[in-house]
Amino acid sequence: MKSSERGARAHQMFLGHQDRIVDALQALDPSHPFREDSWDREGGGGGRSRVLEGGDILEKAGVNVSCVFGELSEAFAAQLPGTGRSFMATGVSLVLHPRNPHAPTVHANFRYLEKGEDAAWFGGGGDLTPWILYEEDARHFHDVWRQACGRHAVADHTAFKAACDRYFHIPHRGEARGIGGIFFDYMGLEPPKGISADLAEAERFVDDAAGCFLGAYLPVLEKRKDASFTEEERDWQLVRRSRYVEFNLVYDRGTVFGLKTGGRTESILMSLPNEVRWRYDMSPRPDSYQSRLVEVLREPVDWLDR
Amino acid sequence: MKSSERGARAHQMFLGHQDRIVDALQALDPSHPFREDSWDREGGGGGRSRVLEGGDILEKAGVNVSCVFGELSEAFAAQLPGTGRSFMATGVSLVLHPRNPHAPTVHANFRYLEKGEDAAWFGGGGDLTPWILYEEDARHFHDVWRQACGRHAVADHTAFKAACDRYFHIPHRGEARGIGGIFFDYMGLEPPKGISADLAEAERFVDDAAGCFLGAYLPVLEKRKDASFTEEERDWQLVRRSRYVEFNLVYDRGTVFGLKTGGRTESILMSLPNEVRWRYDMSPRPDSYQSRLVEVLREPVDWLDR
């Protein structure tokens, strides 16, 4: 399988979102240029990574598009829908780590997969990881996704919000990575035949959702990027970032799968913050901004109905 | 299974090594006291963690003893020798992260396990992770382990050195975590009956090897701890530490198993450095101390015959 018509179109769609998102981020933070790396994958396909490090506003920002194809291992193929081992996958994936501890880190990913001749689906989502909680930011972020879901019959916001809370959970910490967003997978797949009529609707939803990312995040970043902050707040951000790393390296399916199957390491680990601290047995003071954050990470919150 | 006579004796032996090692480290770096935490495990047993953070010489040091027992999950029990699901495990585990980039990070672990009525074994090892390579330090470290192995018929230094190189490999980086040492497992186990005559010899070897740790590492630390260093060298250390984190969170069996089965998170992650940097696609300048380090991490080196 090289690329179906829909696969090629999805790849172009994701490249377009990458261009648009990177342009907006670069306009916001012109201090350093995004660096672009195009790379080839040995088994087939490749990608285009764009990374900014050390910016005034964006301490680290990575926006990746990849389009890969080939043969899956027997073991991995068995875990996915569809017959056979041939596959193609394309997607856009981004993580932004602002410098200011009042501004949250954000992640989003939208992808399209085909396996064998009979299975194809979309997946993706976006989630927010604040260090200092502003409920209005959480509400805004969730509201944009709810509106996007509301425009498409294939998108069930309640289910996607719950799936996001389930996915970004760090069991060994008893906490979520952040305050959630949406997460969905296997959209447009109708077993056992696979390619369903909904696939076209799924494509429209994913295009719309990827197009909503900037609206979900930029207003929050713009509001927080110039806030004054203390050394203690900065330290809290760096220490909390360690949990972001823990989630990504221990639990994140894309990261672990990518690393263990020969993906491009630098593009996969682009998601990790550039500056991180681990501290032994840290517990936040009661009634502090630190404990207020930890509290909302322990149990999922319905931000739009709070 | 609560604890056999040998299990109780091994636990006491490991507590003794913890005392001795912590005393020596505290004497070397009296700037901050080691903090002690005793903890209980829900399923049975517990541990005694000793941690120093922010010391003048030891930026972070953790020396843990645990002794746990109970029932393994069906799936995990099937992966280990011995019948049934009951187990006990005790061990001492330590990681030291000196502040000075000329001084290497070090890890050591010695443990004893029993499973069911018919299997018991020792395991462990020690390995060194320099940031700036001093070949004489590498030779000294390896030489101490070779001498320890030479004193015991159960210990095959060549095999243990090779096992260490295999274990501390980071496939997604194509590099070893450090310059090795020794690694051994299932020592004293003679399938299918399990408890072999060698177990007593294994116990003597492990006691001797744990007793050698300070001799293997302290002379190196003492030689490097006061070396003057540049900002660039410090940065290199912090960036390279990210690979230490990657190994521990993605591949280390003890870490991943511990986190996923409800071990005490703070004691498990005590191994992670307190200050870490990730940098996108960093390649060291040719003919630099950075590239010399990376070179010896790409292919195992026979340090004692170089």
C-alpha cells in the first residue's frame, strides 16, 4: 500500500494545518525561526518536522507532519483492525511548551490510518496542561472543542472528553497529565468491512478540529504569555514538567510504539520540554495554587458545567 | 511466603550495606543530611529510602532498601522461574548524581528473590555513566568488579560485563546508557528444582560485590568532584542526563515494572536526576570531549584490555 487517494489527501490536509499553525506561532514569537527537518523513514515514507527552541514566548515548540507506509510486524498488525500487515499512516502532531509558567503546555494530534484493503480510520485530539490553573482558560479550551464536535454528527463531545481524561492518566501518580480536552480513535471505521460511509464525515470533522486548534489555544497563550512570575512559580513549572515526561515515556502509545519500532527519535521526543526538574516526594502546601492544580488533576472535572 | 531464613538474612545484609554506603557518602558530602523515609507496601513488606538532594557534591543521591512479599499477578508469575505466585524480594538499590560534570553518575543494585517453594536467586550489578570520559576512571571501575568476580567461582566477569553492556542499551539512541560494569541475574538458581547448592556461594558473592561498591566509585568521585568546569560542560551533563531518564522510563525493567504494579513511586523515581535538559537533534562537534564520549557509547569497549 503506497497511498490511497484519501491517504494522499489527508497528508496534504495535515501539511496545510502545519503551515498555518507554524505561521501563526512564528508571528506570535518571532524571536527565533522554526527550524525545518525533512526526513525519510527506512521502511517507507517520511516526515517534515518544524521545531523552535529557546524562543522568548515558546521555550520549545514542535509541529510534525509524517506520512509513513510499509508492513507492520505480525504482533502489531494483530492489534489493529483490518486484514494483512500493510499500512499507511499520516498525521500532524504538535506540542508547545511556553516559557511563562502561567501559560499552559498544549498538545494536539490528528491522524489518518489505513490497514490492509479493508480498514481506514481517523483519530486525534487536543489536551491542555496548565501549571497554574485558570478555570476560564480550561473552560475556553473545552468550549472550542465542544463547539467543533457539535458541528459534526460523527463527533460525540461527551465521549471524546471522557476518553481524553482516561487516556492522559498517570496511574503511578494518581493524576491526569493535564485538564483534558478531546481524544478519539477509529473514527469512520465500521467493522468488519472497515471503510464506512462515515469516513468522509470523519475527514471533515478532523479538518475542522485541526482548524480549531489555534482558536482553542492562542487566546490562552496570548493572555498569559507576559504575566509576571516568581522564581517559585517557574520552579513549580519545571518540576511539574517531569510528570509530562513520565507520561510520554512510560504510557503514551505513540511515543513508546515509535521508539520501539524505529521511528525518528528526534521527532518523537520533540514533545519533551527542554528544561525539567525531578524533586523527591514533593507535596504542595495546602490552599496554594500548587494544591489547587493537583486537586483538579486527581478527578476529571466537567469544565463546561462547573 | 513471609520470609525464609535466607531472605531475612539477605534483607539484613542489604540494610547493612545501605548504612555503610550512606555513612560514607554523608561523610564526603556533609552539606545536607540524607533524609530517611520508611514506607509500607500495601500487598506486604516495605522499605527504607535515604535521599540527599541539593548537596554540594551530590546533586542527588538515593540509596534504597526494600523487602516486599505477597502474590504476583498470573501474567508476571509466569515470566519467572519457580511454581506458584507467592514471592519475596529484597534488595539495595542506589543512584548517585554528582553535581560536577567531570564526575560520573553511578548506579548499583543487589537483590534476592524467592518464588514459590522451589526457586530462589540473587541478581544485581553496578554501572557507571560519565559525561566527560576519563579512561582511567572507566578502567578503575571495571577493574574493581573484575577482582570481585575473580574471588568467586559463581561469578563470570566476562559474561557479567557483556550482560551489562546488553542491558544498559538505549535502542532508540543507538547508544549505551554509560560505560558499563557488571550485571547478573538468576544467580544460584538451578532449574527445575530451583534452590541449588550455589545459592550460598551466590550470597557470599553478592555480599562481597555490594561491599566493593564504594571502592569502585568513591576514588573516581573524589578525583573529579572539585574539578573546575565550564557552563558548556554543565550544559552537556544536563542534556546527556535526558538519556539516563529515557533509559530508565522506557526500558529499565525494575522501573517500568515497579511503576505499573504499584510500587512506591517516589522510591522508584529516586533514580532520576533533579535537573535535566532535552535538546532537539543535538550532535556533538567532531574531535570534542562530547564526541569522544558518544563514540565509546556506540560500541561496547573492553576497558581492561584497551
